[in-house]
Amino acid sequence: MQRMLWCFAHGSNRTGWEAVCVDLDIAVEARTFEAAKAALESAICSYVEDALQEAPADRARLLRRRAPWFVRLGCWAKLAWHAVTNRRRDDDQRAGFDVLCPA
């Protein structure tokens, strides 16, 4: 079974990037967007592989662990604000993306 996970990244190549998988509450930091996205994809794969080794009840709980509501709301708000204003202070950028995951 494949599952699409929603992820969010923000930052700049000057100050670094933070990427978050909102659906599994996993976060990473990296110097570039590409590195942050790759690190997050790797962290997600590792997390899912480990979760699939657990007992069914624990596996279900681990694979349904979402970021807190205020983190999810903040990601959506930042993306919406960036899309509406299209402003970049200090070349700050935001990106939403999906990661396909076998879960």
C-alpha cells in the first residue's frame, strides 16, 4: 500500500532550510532545499521501515502520528501567506511537497 505524505519546507540557501513531514511529525534541517528534501525523504523511509517492524497496534499508532495542530496550521498559513503576497524577505522561501511512502 502506498501513502502520500504532505511535507513543508522553509528557509533560504543563505540561512539553511527546515523540512517537516506534517503527517508523521518528522523534521530535519539542511543547508539547501534539495538537501532538506532528500534528508526528510530518508528520515521518513527509515521511520516507516522501523514502524513496520513493530506489533500491529504500535505500528498503527506510529504510522498515524501527525504533527500537532498548531504546527499543521502554521505550515498552511505560511504557504498561503507566501502564495498571496509572493514576497521574499532576505530570500526566504517556502515550499509544500508530497512524499510517496509505502505505509
